[in-house]
Amino acid sequence: MLDLLNGFVVELRNAGLPVSLTENLDAMEAVQHIPISDREAFKYALGATLIKNNSHWRAFETVFEVYFSL
């Protein structure tokens, strides 16, 4: 799971989103409490911990949908 989330954070950064180490750690903690099978809860847990600014939400969603594609 850690490699998966680290890869996602790298992709967010590549898309121009500023994600700090603290936010990365917060995201890792948050998803431990969410079943990965609940895609929507997983997405919003990551968004709540990794997105600082509402203007970054669209880029986050795009990266999420590509990175965690079905």
C-alpha cells in the first residue's frame, strides 16, 4: 500500500500539486481506516489529506481516476 500511495503522490506532484511529506503521511494514516474497496471513501480520504486548495481538486480527480483506474 505504501508504494501505491507514494506513486500516487509522485503523480500529483508531477501534475503540479504541492504535496508535503506531512500530508503524505496523513494520507497513509487516513487510508488505514478506509476499506480500499470503497473507492469513493478512499478518494475523499486522500483528497482531504493531500489537497490544500480547492483549485487543485480537478487535477487531483484526474490523477486519481488515471492512477486508480478500474
